Amino acid sequence: METVRLARMAMASRFELIVRGDRDPAWLRAAGEEALAEVTRLDAQLSFYSPASDISRINRTAHAGEVPVEPRLFSLLMLARDVHETTMGAFDITVGPLMRCWGFTGSEGGVPTQTDLQDVMKCVGMHLVRLDEDARTIRFEVEGIEIDLGGIGKGYAIDEAISILQEAGVRDAFLHGGTSSMKATGRSPEGPHWNVAISAANDGTGDDEVLAVVPLSDRSMSVSDVRGKWFEADDATFGHVLDPRSGRPVSAASLSAVECRSASLADALSTALLVAGAEERETILRGYPEARILVASGGRQSSPIIEHCDFAI
């Protein structure tokens, strides 16, 4: 059994791929390169920051009328809308203006004034986005809306890349993007599963505390952590995960992990579970009975407190 390892930078993350099989290593490498090329293509299509991306084109023009959307991207937007509804608005791809308002699209964050926040909130909410399934178009109800697929895009890219590998005949593979989104198929070199640790850095030194170990096979996992990007102001810490309903950084949890079949769904749900409170969390999970989760709270320099865990610790 041959094993090939590949890596590529995309979506501001390092994507690492392991492919295994009884084929020639050159064939495995070619299959892996094709899969990673799809990640690069989707990075160009989904980027919130590139003016040439489909998402930027939609953000510039959808307030003026219906904008045609290619089929696969439209399906992703529909999934985002469905997750928004099932999570009672905890997941919302219209957070783009909020990310700008809090400074998370630049190098330094900052607390906005109440007036600025109120103005921005007029442009936030999936109720302001119209998706026409028959025509496959998108339209914004007001000017200033910006969709940002940062909470679902890496998972989607991983799903599409793994599909390419499976169509090529690769049965055993593992792909992650920045260690936060991942998908495994078949067997690992060590056994029937790919064992993945859920960990949290809690002291600023890079040393990770392992919270749980999850065996993956034909499954996906996403881990969201408010401590990934943050700033301090007025003796308080503000993380980059924003509640689209209040417009403010989340405080319900500090880390969430979701394991399910779809990497796109795992990505979106791990974001939503950071936003949702405990009661909302139970309601959300009833809508996704196949999902298993871990949710923890705790400060940036304190050990996490596990509030809910479906995995072996």
C-alpha cells in the first residue's frame, strides 16, 4: 500500500492531504494534485477579499437586481440558508459588514460605536437575501449586504476535493484545511479509522490541551475557536466569531467541534454552536441527529470547561 502526502496554501490556510492506495505513487500524486487544484479554484471563486471572485461580484451587484449563480455555488448558498433557518439565525453568511465593522477584515480590530453597529445591522440577515431556485439567481433587498462564506467555505472545498478523489478511485484519504476542517475516507495507515484530536491552546505558548480523540472514516469534522483571531480593548477580549443577531462577539462558548458526514455542514454547525446558548444548542441538534459535538467554554488563558461532549475523552 503506497502513501502520498501533499500540501497547498489556500483560503488563508495550509491544506494537507494524505492519499493511500495500491496504485503507482505517481498516479496517487496526480489524483491528489487534481483534488487540491479544486481547492485552489474554489478559493478564487468564494473569496470575500478578491475583487475577481464570484462572491465579490455578487456583493457588488446583487442589490441592483438578480445575479445568476453557477449551480454548485447556488447549492452551497441554499445549504447556508437552510442551516441559518435550522439554527435560528446563529449561522448567517451575511456577516460581512459586521466583520468589517469590528475590524476583523484588516490587521487590527476595534470596538465600533453603538451608532455604527446599528447602521451595519441594517445590512445583516438572511431575510434580506432572495434566492430564486427556478432561475438560480440571488438578489439583495438593500444595498450594503455582503455575504462571507468563511464559516462554510473550507468545509465545502474539502467535500468537493474528496469527491474528486473518490471519482478517481481513491478509497483511503484524509484532507484538512488549517486543522480546523477535515474529512476522512477509508482506512488510515494505523487502522480502520483516522484518529483526530480536538485540542485547544490555552496559554498562548502553542501548547495544546487534548479535549477528545475522534475516529473518522467516511466522516468529517470541523473545530471552531473564538481564540483564533481576537483583540483586546478596555480590559476585555473580543473574538472574531460574531453573533449575527446581536452584532457582537460571541460569549456562549469558546470552542465547538462537530462531526458528521458533510464537511460543509460540520463547518457551518461548529460556527453556529459557538453562537448559540445551551437551550438553543439542544434545539439545533434535534435538527441534525447524525451530528456529534463537543462544546467548551473558558477564557483565552484558562483551561477549557467542557459543557457537552459526545466523544471519548
